[in-house]
Amino acid sequence: FHNWTGNRVTCRDWFQLTLKEGLTVFRDQEFSADMLAAAGGDSARAVKRIDDVRMLRAVQFAEDAGPMAHPIRPERYLEINNFYTATVYEKGAEVVRMLQTLLGREGFRSGMDLYFSYFDGQAVTCDDFVDAMSEATGVDLDRFMAWYSQSGTPRVRAEGSYDADARRYVLELSQHTPPTADQDVKQPLHIPVAVGLIGPDGQDLPLRLEGEGHDGGSTRVLELTEGRQRFVFDTVEVEPVPSLLRGASAPVILELDESDATLAFRMAHDGDPFNRWDAAQRYAERVVLALAANADAEVPGDFVDAWRRLLIDPELDPAFVAQALTPPAEAYLLERMQPADPVALRGALMRLLRTLGETAGEELRDAIGRSAVTGGYRYHPADAGRRALSAMALRLLCCTGTAGSCRLAVSCYAEASNMTDRMAALNALMTCSADAREQALADFAKRFRDDALVLDKWLALQASAWRWQSDDEAILERVQRLYDDDGFDASNPNRIYSLLGSFFRANPAEFHRADGAGYEFWADRVIELDRRNPQVASRMARSLDRWRNLVPHLQPLIRTQLARVAAEPGLSGDVAEIVGRALA
């Protein structure tokens, strides 16, 4: 992919980096999604989109909200090594995807063909790319160019009303982008909002906008270009449930008031697989944040029922089911908490997973049974989906802490014939008693001691582990022990990312300890790494970008360590930029 859209047509200057990287990421995403669709249909294709959006929400949305916020085409930089960001790459890919949504697949392909015919073998700009799209289709994209210069994650607010007598549904959309660290003033963006309306029977309704003479399919792309706009659908025979931003048609945060019952309805019936997943995510987010706010709250039975219905739906691709039933990422949920409390959030997630494992135990065991892949190992998307569902079900069962579930995980580990199944069983065992867990970890290390990439997985699993047992070793102490081990090569970036990166970024409850020990360890490692490899050190330094969003009692502890790093003599420009902007 990079040969065509990264090398044959490349960037005139560093500021145009998203021209090649965003476009190449998008092409890679689409190829992978097409391969999944060929094996399992629409819900299988959605799995790739879900993976991409999970990452976008957990990492890039946080970047937009933090001190390192920048547009996909920044106007300035202090250190070029800090330029390779989720915004440039992943949000850049989303901007390209919006062009495809606005122009249609055929129009987008025409634009790509024209782009290559004009610029093959040249170094060009983002403007050249968008101009080729506009010339090929005749669509004015001047307003769209603001996506290249404006930072931040837009919020799209939606409000709908139904007039039964007039058979009319009115959808009002508004947008605003909060100020970011680099820009105070924002302008309205050109946002494609893919919309569907679902009838009470769970079927998509035909859509006809006011003034049109015929229906235009069951999904329409509305173009939101102003601060507020009104869209009227005629001949709507029944009161509908809106399905908005289908396929994640824009990298925005949707603000829509939906009842629990409406979310459960969309979990069961939304005709867009991505939005079906998103309904499950929105419902789970609501439940988890309520649990985090109230230690005495319980998981609502209606949520459990909706969750179980998805688990047993025979029409859905197994990989999609595994995605739909996995709660939102902790990093994303922390962004949704005000203030963010990593320990309370971890406790809420553990209560949710334990409840699901206890109440849906029979269905989870059935899922493991029907997901079994027989015969010798081969890679096939359908088999990968079954393994993903089985892994999710096994871990949930083990979250209950029952001896029977952990024995099942031990058996799965021993009988595994491939790395995916072995890692899934080991991951499930991380929730079990110390004896079973440590025996499996030791066996894994012995089996794969000569395979560096596999041992990276082993390190990451331990660094990101949750403490399910009251007598478990603190994860920070485990990470320190692994780091100090004679076999750990701190000069290997992959080792650092696997152990330290997983701890700092993927284990917030253990990193953000009330005693501040995690922050002191972070500062020690950043200073040490900066002397050896500033680029790796700067990546670790970014783990505290969003420290001002955390509960107040943690903030002074973090500020102390940020200041210690900033005052270190001989600090590289890579790290100095990160901590300087964090402290500003």
C-alpha cells in the first residue's frame, strides 16, 4: 500500500505527512475489511471498522483533548520525531474516508485515478489531493479543507421529532468543536452524517427528504456544514428510531439522548452492523459509569438481557459478537469521566464482567463449544472470528473466579495448538488464582524463551494485568521485577513498548496508584531512556498527557514528577517538548 500512496506520490514537506500516511492507512483498512467481508458478510466487514474506531476513540480522541492537540496537517512543530501521531495517521485516514463517503465509491475512485495520473512520481500537498477529488467529481470541497487545519474532536448534537399526522420526521443536527490546546477559535466543519430510520418492527424505513419525488434508499448521507441544520423526512408512516453516523461516517462524538430501551432495541435491530455495535458500547458505557459513580449500584437486568440476546444470535459473525460484547476501552471511558478516576473505573468494569460471567455462564460455555475450530491450524477469517468469541467467553467465565472456570482455562492452555488459543487461555488465567496463573506464565516463558516477539506478548500481558485476587502482587512491583531481570534488554524498543508502554498506557488503575509510586517509576524510566533513545522516551513521556483530567488528589503527585523530568540536565528536545506542553 505504501508503495503507491506513500512512495510513488509523496509529500512536498513534513507538514503534508498525513497526505501519504492517512491515505495509506485508509487503503490498508479497506483492504482488510474487504477480505473479512468476503469470508463473512456485512457483520464480518464491520469488525475491521470497529477495530479502527476503538483505537481512534481510545487514543486519538484523547490526543485531541490533551496538550499535544494538533490538526492532521500541523502548521508548526518543535521536534519532528513527535510528529508521527494518531492524529496524523488515524484521524488522517478518517478524513480520507469522509471524502469517500461524500463523493461515493465511484466518485472517490475517479478522484484517486486522476490524482495518480497527475502526480505519479512527484512530491505534492494535501491541497493537490483534495483538488483532484474535486475536479474528478465536480464537488466543491473548499469547506471540507478545514479538516486539515482545525484540531479537536467535533461534537454533533442530534434531536429528532415525529409528527404522526403529517407523517414527517424532523432531525435537527448541530455541531461544535471545543477549544484545544493549540486553537481557541473553531469553525463549522463539513461533516457527512450517514442516517437510517428504524421502524418498530426492527426494519429500516425507506428515506425521502422533503422535496424529493421518490425514496432514496434506507441510508442517506446528510451533509452538516453549518452550526445547526434541519433535515425533514417525508412519508414516514411510523415513529422511527434514528440510527446516526452509520459506519462511523465522521470522527466525531455523537450527543444523542437515548433511553436504555432504545439502546437495547438498536443492539437487537439496527440494520447497520457498526451502529449495532455502537449501541452496545453506548449502553455499556452508561452502565459502567453509573457503577463507577456508585459502589452500591448493580448491573441493570435489562442490560444483561440485551447483552445475552446478542451472544446467542445465530445470524451474527462470531468476531462481531465478540466485539459487540466487549466493553469500551478503559482509556476511552476515562475520557468520559469528569474527573477521571482510574481505580473506581477498574472496579466498575470488574463488577460488570463478573456479573456477566455469572449470569450468562451457560451461554458462554455454549459459545466456547460452538466456536471450536477443528483440524490443523490455518488462518481463515471465519476461524479467527470463532477463536475471538471463544477467547472472550473464556475470560468472562474466569472473571467469576470459580474453580471450574479456571480448570477449563488450564485445559485450554494445555491443549492449544496455535498461538492465538494459547494466548487467549493465558489471558483468561490472569484472572485466576496465583498458582494456576504463575504456572502457566512460567511454562509460556520456557516454551518461547528463544522467540523475542512472542516474549513481547508475554511481557505485555503481565504489565496490563488486572488484580482479581485480593492477595495478588501489585502490578507495579511485577513490572519492576521484570524490568530489572537480567534477561530484559532495555535497549530494545519493542521490549520497552511491551512492558513499560503496556503498563503506563494500558493499565491505568495500577499506574495511577494513590501513593504516586507509579509516577516516580515513570519519571525514572523516562529519564533513563532519554539518555539512550529519545524517541522511545518521548513515547513513554506521553503517558501523562491527560493528567489534568484525573481526580484532584493525583494531580500534585504527577506534577512533581513532570517537573523532575523537565528539570533533568541534558534532556532531549523530544522529551522536553512533551513534558513542557504537559506542564504549560
